[in-house]
Amino acid sequence: MSKIKFLLLPLFCFLLSAAPTRAGEGMWLPQLLQALNEGDMQTMGMKLTAEQIYSVNQGSLKDAIVHFGGFCTAEVISDQGLILTNHHCGFSEIQSHTTLENNYLRDGFWATNKADEKMNPGLYAKFIVRIDDVTKSILTGTEPGMTKEERQSVIDRNKNKLTANFKKESYQEVEIRPFFKGNQYFQFITVSYPDVRLVGAPPSSIGKFGADTDNWEWPRHTGDFSLFRIYSDENGLPAEPSADNIPYKPKHSLPISLDGVEEGDFTMVFGFPGRTDEYLPAAAVEQIMVVTDPAKIAIRDKALKIVDGYMRSDEEIKIKYASKFASIANGWKKWIGEVQGLEKTNALQKKRDYEAEFTRRLQEAKKEYDPRYAGLLPEFDKLYAASAADAKAAAYQSEITGRNVELLRVAGLMRRLTSAYENNGEAGYNNFKARLNNYLTGFYKDYVPAVDQDVFAALIEMYATDLEGKYVAPEVRTAVTNAGGSYADYAKNLYANSKFTSQKAVAGLLAQDPKAAVEAMKNDPAYKLISAIQDHYNATTAPAYDAFQTRVEEMMRLYMQAQKKVYAEKTFYPDANSTMRVTYGQVAGYEPRDAVIYKNKTYLDGVIAKYVPGDYEFDLPKKLLDLHAAKDYGRYAEVVDGEEKVPVCFLGSNHTTGGNSGSPAIDANGNLIGLNFDRVWEGTMSDINYDRSICRNIMVDIRYVLFIIDKYAGAEALIEEMNLVHPKKGK
Ligand code: ARG
Ligand code: ASP
């Protein structure tokens, strides 16, 4: 550390503690900002009105935000439908156009003109037209004493009625979604555009720089962005992918600020957060911390080590497994951070204190609360304690058969095909088969049986040895015994004898008439194995575990309602559920551990400092090194201590989660300043218990995005489409 920095440190500490970050927690519904948040946001520096963020009458910020494929967020940044999202959000599209000859994952891709932009069937961009509270209509006719099924059927009937009667344009869709665990319902009118084309992506050495080592961590140096374009028919309406379509003309596109950010600046992140669980009882949090997260981590730990070994030694396997590996590693690392963060912030004790106060208020209450409230917490404690072993078995089951062992996943699908035949005859069979064939084409393109076989051997051993005996299907034990006790030999036999490891063999199998195909599938050893595991689970674990989950769901609805009543002074926000939300905070560093302080921003110098030539995660393209050496930064640098530096990533106290990737970071005036893509490791427990001391979201500075598009890729035409502004300089 340089002397000057050392001297400044105490001052910096003082600043951090004297100006604690404000707001942060909360993922708010955009149509309720006016009622709940506008004042707070303006106090924090926002210059916009709630109406400028969300309006049904005129173009507003919300009209520039799309749900990207249903799993990420993207924003419109030009009046020709250009949208910006993360590299990791566009990853499977980039990968799908990648071959060994045209290696867009490795080298990047830049369409030189619109005709070069690449179609992605199946991908869509969804806009939100309006959001309305429909709780009354949806809950009409539900009664407290109803069973889950009874209640659901009333709700479904109400939903259908409401949807059928709603006057909308033919290209619009109506979605009705539960909030606050089913205590409130909102209706969303949406428009989805199914022609979304790939426009540009940096090489992975920029877009995924630091890969899994840096994932979920700060300081970060990743240019995690990619560009797409929405196409519409000639009237601006949604149309299936076609060469006749034209670039979409948006109601609003975000101006882009070149002025950068400083500690304390107002930030807002607008997007589609996927899922959070902020209102769980302590007993549930404890189960996550000591049972389910550790179980999932342990399994992925094993699987990832094996796949990683193959990927490092074989370029083709690296391409085939890149996307699958990234997604499995992503969850694995998040859970590790989650458990650590929950421990570090004493989340469990805080929940217990919150519950003690809840109970105290119930007991002291002069007014009448629903008498059922009092029984909730003791029952949660009892149910969670009793379900721990089942929960572990369920986590193993889904991680092993549903996620990490590819052969078992395919065998599971074959099993569904045979039951489609048995339950719905040839029509059911053919219907499922058509979808299956589609899936299998993509699946086999990226399948390497040797990799999967090793994963299988390791995970089936965990299944057979880690779980209590009663959870293990006897067939598995027998098979291992028959293989002389060797899991590797067991795997070898299975993979040599199952037809499902070969695309050709499966095609041959499915070419037969349905009856013969079903017969043949049922004789496959992988089919027999998945059947044994699933049947055993269904007989031993599922009945009690499913009942537990149903009961907990019912109780959570009541507990949510109870928390809102008993803590009436708090403003509650609903858990994320993949609907549009706004979160706001400030640009802010943090203190991850005693005596360690993280600043809020990283620079290109830091990227170069991490450079490891030829490395699988930290290599860099020569062009970027050259630009840095020549300090050829265009207008994208800022001056730090008299020196020009290109900003790369920055931190904020915005409350985000998975699905917020690709969300715009917006300044006080409504300009784009960054692109959300991650959170810091210590703070991933924000999904369960947000703590403003260590929860931070990570954004790419928009100037790095522009620098790469302009100076690195030379895609000036794209820059020209955008509206670059200087709000701090009054321009
Ligand atoms: N952690 C981020 C998110 O949850 C980014 C994941 C993509 N990157 C990766 N190396 N796996 O999606
Ligand atoms: N990386 C996440 C995403 O893909 C964002 C997060 O979990 O913070 O949505």
C-alpha cells in the first residue's frame, strides 16, 4: 500500500462510518413508488418524480426495461430497439452461434450491420404495459378454513374470469401473480417481442474476465455485457423472427451518462428480480444454513471439480460445458457466501429477536389478532426440526438426478415419455416426444459421456454413503456390490450399456413405433436406475416431505399477514417473484471484515494487474492490452490523482437478486450509468436477510461498456445510435 493511501485510510474510515449508506433494502413495485417511496428517493437525491419512472399515460423509464428471456433484465438504449444486458445473460445465445471455426465465445462477436445480427428463436423481450391491484376480485369467495386445493380452485376460477373479461389488444397478455405469499394479487399487462437478435458481445476474456474465481466477488474487473436488438413487424408490434421485421421503435430509451459516479451518488436499479425469501421464520433460515445449502454445496463441489478438470485440458469440452458449468458453479458459490453471510451478520439471532418481539406484541395486544397467529412460530420450529433429514434427501435427489448427472436427467425425461404413453396413449406420447426431440438435439450437441460418467461415479457414491440408509434405493447398493464395491466400475458398466449416452442410439430407439420404443426404454439400465431412485423417494420421502411443504406454504401466508399487522409501523415490500421492481440506494464501498475496507470502484489498471497470459480465467485480448499501454481511452476515462483511468465496475447499496442481472443502474436524472450483474460474496444472503452493512450490488460502469464497444471493437455505428449525455456538466 502506498504511503499516501495509508495516510488517507483513517479519513476514509471516518467517512464510511459518518455517512452510513441509506435505503438499500427493498424491491418495490413501480406503480406503488408514489405512495411508498418517492419522498425517500428524493431525499436521497433523486431528481425524478415517481410518474417519470412508472406511468401508464406517457412514456416513462419502465418502457425502456424488458424481461430478457424470462431470466434476466435488459434495457433499451437506442431508438432502434438496441438493448443492453449482461454477457452471462446472453451467454447461451452467444454459445449457440459459436463453433470451433467461429468462436464467438472466445473472440467476441460484432455485427457489422443489421443484416449480420443473429436471430435467436425462443428468446423474447417482454415489456410491462401496466400493473393493477386485483386482490379483491381474486380472493372473492376464499374462506379461512379452506384447504389449499379448495382455495386454489376459487382463485383459479376468479383468475380465469378476470383474464377472460379483460379488454386488451390481441398482442397483449394478462398475467396475474400472487404477492406477500398469496395475500395480495397484481395483474400485469405485458407485450412480448419474440424476435431478439444478437448484435455484439466482447470476448469472454472481457465479458467473463475472472470467470468463476472472481464471480460473486469484489474487487471485480468484468465487462459483463452483450448487446441485442428487438425487432417488430412494420407496425411496431410483436412478430415471430423473420427477415421482414424491422428494428423496434421504443416508447422510451435510456440516455447514457458519461459523467460517472462518486461515493454517495443516488442509484436506482430497475428490473426483474427472481426470488427472495425475506420473511421466513428462524427455523427455516436455520435449515437452509445447516441442511440444504451445505448439502447442495457438497454435491456441486464434487461435480464441479471433475468438469473443471476436463474443461481445462480440452478446448472442445470447454466450449460444450462452458454454459452448464457456469450455471452450476454460480449457485454453488452463492450458497457458500450465503451461509457465511448469514453467520457473520447473526441473521439467525436477529430473526429470533424479531420473533420474540412478535410474540411479545401478540401477547400484549389490546386489539384482537387472528388467534391462529400465536401458534405459528412454535409450529414452524416443530415442523422444520422434524423435516431436516427429509430435506437433505430431497436436496440430494434433485441435485443428483435433476441437475448434475446428465444421464439421469435424460433418463428421467424418457421416463416421462413412457408415462405419457401409458396415461395418454399415442397422442400423449407423440406430443411429449416432439418436445423431447427438440430438447435432445441441444442436449447432445454439448454432451460428453466420459465427463458425465465421472460425475455420476462421484455423486452416486455420495448418495449411497451420505444419506441415512432408509433414503437409499436398495437397487443402487446391489449394483455397487455387483461391481465389486467400485463406484467407478459401476459407472463404467452403466455408461457402456445405456443407450441414452448416444444420440444415435436414442434416435434409433425413438424411431420405432411407440409401443416398441417404450418397451426398449424400460429395459435400459439408466431408465431402471432412475426409476428405482425416484420410486424409492416417492415411497419413503415424498409423502411426509410434500405434506410438510404444503403446510409450511399455508402457514407462511398467514405468517406474512401476521407480520404486516403486528409490525404495522414497518413498510413491507413483497418478496421477489420475477415481476418488475425498483430498488434504490447509493454508490457505496463497504467493510467486509475487520480492518478491511473496499472502495467503490475499479479501473482498467486493475484488469491489467490481474492478467495471466494463457490462463483460462484471467487471459486478456492483445487489443485491450495495447489500448491500455497507449492510454487510448477516448472519452471514457476519468482523471484520478492527475491520471487518466478507465472505470470498470462499481458498487452500490441497491437490493438486487438473481434476475436483476442486466438491469440498468440509473442516476438521479434517469440516465444509464451502469449495468447490474452481480453481488458481493459476503452479501449474497440478501435473498434471506438483507443487511445494509455488507450487502452490495456490483455494476459495470457504463463507460467501460462504451469503451469496449467503441475503442476495442470499433463498432462506432452502435455508439452513434445511442444518446450520450453529460448531466453533471449540465449538458
Ligand atoms: N453471479 C452472477 C449471477 O448470479 C453472475 C454469474 C455468471 N458468471 C459466472 N462466472 N458464472 O448471475
Ligand atoms: N448475477 C445475478 C443474475 O444473474 C444477479 C445477482 O444474483 O445478484 O441475475
